[in-house]
Amino acid sequence: MGAAPVWSVDPRTGKPREQVAVEATAEEVDRAVRAAEAARTALGDRGARAALLRTAADLLDESARHVIEAADAETALGPVRLTGELARTTAQLRAFADVVDEGSFLDVRIDHADPSRTPPWPDLRRWKIPLGVVAVYAASNFPLAFSVPGGDTASALAAGCPVVVKAHPDHPATSELCAALLRTAARRSGLPEDVVVLVHGFEAGVELVGHPLVAAAGFTGSVRGGRALFDAAAARPVPIPFHGELGSLNPVVITEAAAAERAEAIGSGLAGSMTLGEGQFCTKPGFVLAPAGDAGDRLLKSLTAAVSETDPGVMLDHRMRDAFVAGVGERAGLEGVESPVTPGACGDHGVSAGFLTVAARRLAEEGPHDLLLEECFGPVTVVARYDGTDEIEAVLARLPGNLTATLHVSEEEAQGAAAELLASLTGLAGRVLVDGWPTGVAVAPAQHHGGPYPATTSTSTSVGATAIERWLRPVTYQSAPSALLPPELRDDNPLGLPRRVDGHPEALRR
């Protein structure tokens, strides 16, 4: 049976545009992985890795017009949004090049032999080495920053791991274009092109996670798809790390005092965050605990006005649009759920934004309203009206893990009175915000984009400098002669790396 063609689909019309690729067979996936494995040794040169990342960023910038046109044609995200996403993508490629140059990600630790200790210490030298070929599963909602040239690819290459990317079916042409640019960057940096290989197709993704030469995987997508791959990774004869981002509700708690102090600003801010990108951000605030009473009423009035003024838009594809419309309808049909602004289908291809409200007490115990505690992908949020802090805590205790959790407090509460509530949210998420909105993830060294399951399947981040740690493993050499050690672990430190020696930063010993 021959391989099936892959078509680019226009999300504005739902019609196929052109054949852009072919779904990979099992044999082709095997060849792709083996080609990447063969390129692995060349990535041991840290200088070449840094050059690859910077050259890739330069080529993407030089091809910006073509990349943005291709991505917009396939996703309908628009040139403004995609221009910003491309800038983020190239910035993180360059940031990881800096990480490679600086070298602290190797986490070099040297403890010299000390016979006076009980028991005696031998000479121990520890660092981190790359795992091997990494499988990257591209995301639907970020055709650049979380896809072929995105953070998983950038961090894996920075770690010294070749990458096989499974393209997302919503943007195959964009994936082909970006993969070609990355492979050109490799060649110009003196590396084999196969440090980055692209495959297409659902079955290819299944074959990829099971391939014996694949050492780890990174995924961004749905709970259902991610969990299936996670289970497959664990069920292999040799299980591998699977770093999956699956789904997140991103709860927001607004105290009564905060609503009384600035209800209008909070309402309009919530509207802007939950409708950004047609509600297709993984950090969209999908669930809000807001007070009952006058202050909460003012907040909802502001939210209603702002959401009502939001223009309809187009989602990434018709499958997601249909799921959004069905999900909203199912939630709106629950007893006690109201829809001040009804979200749903708009014309043949668009969607309109809106929100639902419900009494928080209905969510304090298990029941049919648990559906409101599940992510609904698209421009909708659920506002649960609480009556007292006991109801806040009861609902928070039932929430799953999240990428983010947000707390809005009054000026007085910010002086310490809200600490207990902030601690409750800390147990739910990997990034906790105060008086802000979760959409927008800064690519910074201290960033953490991850959280308790089902937000992610590991404790790692997929954004920021420490994302590189996912693709490394530690190795310690004991009593090894200096001539046999890698340069990074020798006493004279010929590469000038930041290291800890005998428990102290090496610079303190000079």
C-alpha cells in the first residue's frame, strides 16, 4: 500500500490547497531516525552547535516573508501574530546558542579524592551528556515557536541531540519550508543536514516514539494524543523520557477585595487574554473564580462589554472549530449554567467569543459539572461565582494540574494577607501570576512552562534556558586518569567552563 499524500488545508474555507508532502511509511521513519543517529557524533562540537542555531535564526529572519505567508495560509493566524511568533522563534534559537557557548548546562562538578573522609572519597567528576535522537511532535497552535524550528528542536540541538520532527498536519508546507532552512543552516555550519529530519503522518508519529534509536520525545498537543504517545514511550522494551504538554485550564482567582478595587480593569483584561489568538493559546485562562455580589457583578459587566466587542475569528481547522462548538453546547446545557455572551459558530467557518457562568458550589463536589473543569480549546472561559473563601478552597482542591494559575488581589492583600491563597495556587501550576494574565510566555532563563499532570507529563519546562535539561543525562567518572577524561573535566579547564570544584564555584578558588 502506497504512502498517502499530505495536503495543506485553508482554515478560512476548509478546502485543500495543494499536495505538499507524503506521509512517511514505517521504512521511511526508520531511515529518518537512522540518518539522524548517524549525524549524532558531529553534534559533539559545541562550537558547531552554536553556529547552527544562530545560522538557523538568521535564515528564518531572511526568509520571514515566505515563512509568514506559508504559515498564515495554513493556520489563518494572521501576519501580525505570526511576525511576533517568528521573532520569538529566532530569539530562542539565539538564546540557546548563548547557552551552548556559556556551558553551565553541562553542570560540571569535580570532587577531588579525599582519604580523610569517612568513608574516603575517590576522585569523582560529573557532567551531563546528550541522550541521543529526540523525536519532536509539532504543535497545531504555534506553527513556528512550538513546531519544526521551535523550542523543543532548539533545546535538543543545543544539548547535542539530533532531531526527527513529526510535522503537524495543519501546517505541512510551513514545516517543509522551516525544515529546509534548518538543514541548510546545518550544512553551512559544517554539520550533516540530517541533524534535523522531517516526517509526516499519524502512523509516522506512532512509529517514531517506538523506534529503538529514539532516546526521548517532546510533544505539545491534546491530552488524548499525548497520553497515547506517553503510554507508548513507557511501554517500550527500553522506556524513554516523554516530555509532553497536554492540556491546561489555567485557573484565575479574583478576590472580592480585588474586584471591589478594580472590577472594570480585571474584566477587560480577562476578555483580552481569553480571546487572544481565538482562545487557542495553551495558557488561555479557561476557568475563573470570581466573587458573587456587587463587585463581581461589575466585573461581569465589564467582561460582557469587552467580549461582545471582540470580532469573530477563524480557528486553526474545522475539526477544532467543530469540537469548540460542541464543547460549548455541552457545557451550556448543564443545569445552572448561564451564557451572558454566547460563544459558538459564526457563519460557515468562523467562531464568536463568549463566556459561561455557574455557581461555584456546583463544582465543589463530583458531578456532571466536572465538565466545566476540563479545557475547552477556543475563545471561551467559565466564570464560577463563589460566596466566601471556603468555596474557593473547595473548588481549587478539585482542579487538575495546570501550566499557570493566576491570583488577582487588592493593594492591601498584596502586603501579605493573600499568601495562603497564593500557596494553594502554587500546588496547581508551574507558573503562578499575581495581578497579571497568563497568555504570553517570556523566553527567559527563569521561565517555567510546565506543570502537574495533565499540564505536562514531566516536571521540566519547554520554554527557557533550562529546557535543555530534558535532553541530557548525568555521568560520573571515578578515579579516571586525566588523559582519558574529556577536556571539560580536566583540572586545567582548557575550555574555560563554569564548574564547581570541591563544592565551590571554581572562580572562587582562583
